[in-house]
Amino acid sequence: MDPAERETLCTIADYQFGNGAGRALFPAEEVQTVMHTSSGRPQQVTCGGGPHEGQRIVSYGIDGRFTLGVEGGKRLYDAIGGPAVEVGSESVPFVRDEKNAFAKFVHAVDAEVRPGDEVLVTHDGTVLAVGRAELPSHAMDDFETGVAVTVREGAEAD
């Protein structure tokens, strides 16, 4: 990835996820592969080398926002800790298997999470999955029914 494109993607990540997200997702010392649309717009960024080669970090939507891959979610969690939704142990096998996370099993959630945000589903400091928040943070804490996070991709057990 050329430096100008990396800088642009880092700026978008910092805006969407918070300060430091761009450096976490796209470190300058690592090779990433960028797939582009026919018009030249970046579409998907994957790890270009090392032990995670070929794993999706993010996809860049036509709405100008990133959707996370599990690798990108792990990088964000390690660097800035969120945006995260913590679930109980009873949800772990289901969320890993790409089933949705329900509000009644949410134990904690970052206060700034809004519906439509990309979030990490975690348990005891481990990223289980990535997906889209369906409820605001206060509703995830209060509701006993309903989908809290629509899971897009689950992480394999370590």
C-alpha cells in the first residue's frame, strides 16, 4: 500500500473508531494488500505477509465506513480496547459460531456505542466476533430481549 493511501485509510479509521485506530489497523511496518474496485476505490484490506497472511483486516464500504474482519477487530482491541460489547460465558460458543449476541447476555458495553456502529464482541479480554450494533449502549444494558449485535464474522477458538 502506498503511503498516501495508508494515510487516508488511517484518517478514516481514526474518525470512525477513535484516535490510534489507524495505526493499529494499518501499521507502517507491516505489508497489507489492498484490493480496489474498477474505479480505483479501496475495497478490502488484508494482511500481506506473516502469520496472518490473507486475513481480512477491513472492508471499505461505499458509505465511507469500514466493516471489520476478525483480524482488524483483534488489532483494535489490543490498541484501543473497543468499541466493545462484553458478553457472558453462555454466549461464547454461539457468538464464535457467528450467531447474534442478544441483549440479555450483554454484561458490559462501551458507552458511546450507537446502532449501526461496528463493534467487537468480547469475553474476558478475548475477541469472539465482529459485527454491527443493533441497539444503543444503554439499551444493551437494560433490555432482556432482542439482538444487541448482528455478528458478521466469528473468531476461531485459541
